[in-house]
Amino acid sequence: LALYRRVAEHADATIAELPLDAVGHVRWWPGERSRVTLHQILVHVISDLQRHAGHADIVRELIDGTVGLRSAAGNMPPGDRVWWEEYRQRLEQAAREAG
């Protein structure tokens, strides 16, 4: 949590100091997409946080049945329905054992 708080403090300072159209570079993104504005990064981070929190993903999956980023993006690991059900059961069992 300490790292998360330090990152949040750094982000708050950056947001306060720079205009939304300030340009930056994300070195691990593909070349054509690595040059971004602060506005683009803020939208990306908001989307990423809500996705990893899971709540919005669950609602969207209930609406359109799509898992992952979007239906055309194969960013989910391979596995058929049986594999995923077994995986879910293993996770649920681990959570119950953890208390």
C-alpha cells in the first residue's frame, strides 16, 4: 500500500502541475502509441482501475457476454468453458481456505 500511496502522491502533483495537453512518453507502449497526453493517460488509468476493481467488468459481462477488454481483443488466456469453471472453483476454494 505504501507504493500505491507514493504513486498517488506523484500523480496528484503531476496533475496539479501540468496541463491536460502536456505530452509524455510511455516507453513500453508500441512506438506509434507511446506519445500521449496527460489527458489520455488519465482516461487510461481511470479505465484500468475500474477494470481491475472488477465491478464495471462484471456489469458489462452481464450485459454483452464479452470478457476481456472487448470482444475483438484476444487478451484473455486460452481456455474453454470447462477450464474456466474449474479455474473459478479453484480460486473460490483458495479464498474460502484463506478465510
